[in-house]
Amino acid sequence: MRSRRWPAARAILATAVAATLAVSGCSMEGARSVNTTGPNAIIRAYAGEPQNGLVPTDTNEQMGGRMIRSLFTGLYQYDADGKLQLANAQSVDTTDNKHFVVKLKPGWKFTDGTPVKASNYVRAWNFGAAVGNLQKQQDFFAAIDGFEDVSHKGTSTTEMRGLKVVDDNTFTIDLTEPNIDFKLSLGHTPFVPLPDVFFTEGKDKFGQNPIGNGQYKLKQWRHNVQVDMVRNDDYQGTKPKNGGLTFILYATLDAAYADLGSGNLDVMEILPPSALRSYKKSLGSRAMVKPTAQTQAFSIPEYLDHFKYDEEGRLRREAISMSVDRDLIVDKIFFGTRIPSVDFTARTIPGWDPNIPGNDTLKHNPDKAKQLWAQANAIRPWDGIFSIAYNTDGGHQTWVDAVCGQITNTLGIQAQGKPYATFKQIRTEVTARSLKSAARTGWQADYPSLLNFLGPQYISTGSSNDAVYSNPEFDAKVRAAEQAPDQTASNRLANEAQVILLHDLPVVPLWDYLAVGGRADGVNAELTWSGDPDYPNITKE
């Protein structure tokens, strides 16, 4: 969700203890009071403060995304292995990947007691697509016929002609072109329904106290402290095996890890760098490790001086990428819990190819990096500092410092990290295009597809296009992959699109994640295909 994505930080012990007191002190007493076991247990889970209100079409980052997935259910869900499963839909039928008939399961309700109707889907999707609503997930509706009419500036049209309500439990979807990924994408959060109250009270008010149709319902959101959810006992799908979730909003991963060790936190899906050397010994059987569809990179926005998508900019991007010794960082900082990137997607995704032409730009080659930098200087001499912005609330300072040190040592320029206190702060500047530096960016797949990595992040209108990248040739190749007649052809075209990215390098890919998390004593928890804990199936003994 986006980009989405991971919060980050590293702190010395004193800072971690202070943060634990500051963040947990006002919330832990309440969290301990509900530390029950059995089917009504409240699961205390790691999280960070979401970027904005919990509106599904406006949430494209990982902290808010996990909460949206807990509160809302769409037509489909993804199981722990990423397989698509019917949820609120009884059926979604198509013969051509262009025209779809959706039938809903009857009897589903929102937590305010109102029924989930076909109109709740159609109105929600139209809201997400309409340009005047400024929704971050707008581009997920781009395949629907009529999107162009509602998405351009100045339009008064607010409804896509490709969506039609047939009756309370039936609606149809018409796309402009066949799209091989569309049905797969319908388990993602922008496609959930919204209750009628959303449209009467507005997105800002609703986002602070959302009403969903999911496995949990919101009890309270204490900003920068915790988000409390309780099981939705009226849920018509598979009910959670626990009584609710308390997302504790930590300032640092070190603070969360300290609470995990002391029994004040039940589960966290990412560990601080300081724990990676010793987590196997410290956690033992309580460690959770799984290859996941998550990547780490840093984006270099097009508007930065010296980094346009011209000859100078491309030379500098390639030189910086080749200055980074990914293998060394993965070994010495992450102790093998990351895998160096060889493309812009993740190796757990079907169709992943380790041998895409041009991916030598992602290999450490300091001599060539120096040559490329010198060629760029011949076009226009370098001046200034190369900075990488990162948020200090979840584990990135160590590797950012290492990457910057390698760039400095190789290219002879000043490179340094640019810390931001919170994930929300850095995402606000990235979204506003006001960030005057490169930026750490991560991606956690919304659904298991190569195109989910490539479309939102790199097409010209992508909702998570942090690098402000625009290349018509790339856009056309992605659209061709979407319209391919079969998955094999789609994957081939998607990887051809990556050849273009490897030439332009809007972001510098770094590594794929092995999700490494932990659970407390007596807690049964597993990680999903995307790296999140499988929250509904967590139990306490």
C-alpha cells in the first residue's frame, strides 16, 4: 500500500527506554488490562500512526492499510498465501476480462446496521475515481470505462459509465480494455464498499471513526497512542479467532521490541536492526520468518536538480546505484534477512525473472560508478549534497547511513541521511512533492502480481509515483501487459517494461524482505504472503 510504506528507526537503549515510556506509558496500562486469553483475547499488535484518516480510497501506506483491511471486507480477500478467495461476493463472472457481473452475498451489514448493497460499491468506487475528491488510490479505478471522464481536472462528471447497479445485490463492471489483473485486484482496499453515512458526513469526519463491514469494528483511535478494535460479532464471513486488536502506535521499533520481550506486546512483523544479529537466540521458536512481497528502495524525484530524466540525470542515477554494495549491507547490517534486488518487483511474485536485461545497474561496480559520475560532471558539474530522507520511527537509519557512506566513498561527494521524526511527516512531504531530496521508499504488494509493483509506483498517473516518473513507452508497455491474453504473455510484457525502468532508474532498488517478526509467549501467530501478521487467526493461550 505504498509509497507505502514501512516506518523506520534505530535508537540506542536509553532512547528506546524513553520512547517505551513515552509511547507505552499512556497506553500500556489499558493494554495490560485486556491481556486475556482464549477466543475473546485482545491481541496487542505493533503499528505506527497512519498518514491520514482511515478512508479506503485515500490510504496508500502500510500502517493505515492494515487497519483498513481489518475494518472492511470487499468482494474478495487474499488468504495467508496470497490466493484470491470470495468474501462479500457470491460470484464475479466474466468471459473476456472486460465485462463483469458481480453478485453479492445477501444479508451482509455495515457495523451501523445498514445493509451492504451494490450501490455501496458503485458509489465508493465513483468517489475514489472522481478528481475533485483527491483520493490517493484513484488510479486503481483507471481500467473502468468512464474513468477518463471523471478524473481530468475541471470535469463536472462524477460517475463512471462502466459501473451500473442492477439491483441491491447485483452490479456490472465494464472496462475500457481487457485487464488480466482486474479481478485479482478486487481484494485490495480501494475496492471495498462504503456505507451511506460516509457520503452524508464526509470523508474527514468518517476517516476518524470509520464504519466498515469487516471482521473488526473500531472502538477508539487515540492518535499517536493506540487504535482499539473489537471483533464484529455480526460479521457474515469467517469470524476472527480473537476478541479484538489493539494496535499500539510506537515511536521506534526498539521500543516495540522491548515491549515484546517484556510481554507488553503480542506480535510485531518487523524487528529493529539492533535485534537482527541475536533474534534467533532471543526469540527462539517465537521468531516468525517468511519471504514476502516487500521491497526497499530510495526514490530520486525528477524535480531534483541534476536528476532530470535526461542524459545527466540518468548517468547520475546509475552511478549512485552502482556505488551501493547491497550484498555487504544485507550481510553486515541485516544478517541475511534481506535479499539484494535484481529488479523492481519481488521474487515471491509469480513471473519474477532474475535475468532482466540491464539489471547490472543494480550490481556494485565502484569503478564504473566513478566513470559515469565523471561523464555527468562533463555535462554539468555537480554541486550540493545528496541526501536520502527517512523516518526515524522504525529501523532505517543504520542502512541509510551505510548507503550514504558508500556513495561518498565511491563518488567523492557529500551524501547523508535526512531524518524525519515520523512516517506521517515524510509521507506528507512526499505526497505534496515538497521533499527536496531522495527518499527511502518501500513497497508491500497489494495483490500478488508484477503489475501491482509497476503500475502504482511508475506509470505517469500512479498513486504511489514518488519519483514523479513519466515515460510514455513504459506506460504503454504496462497497459499492454494488463491487456495480454494470458498470464505468461502478461508477465513477459511486464518484465519488458522493467528494462525501461532499469535504464531510467526512477528509484534505486535495494533489497527484498524476508519478513522477520516475533510473538510473545503463549501467542500463536503467523505471517502472510505480504508480510503482515495474519491478525484474525492470532490466538493467545
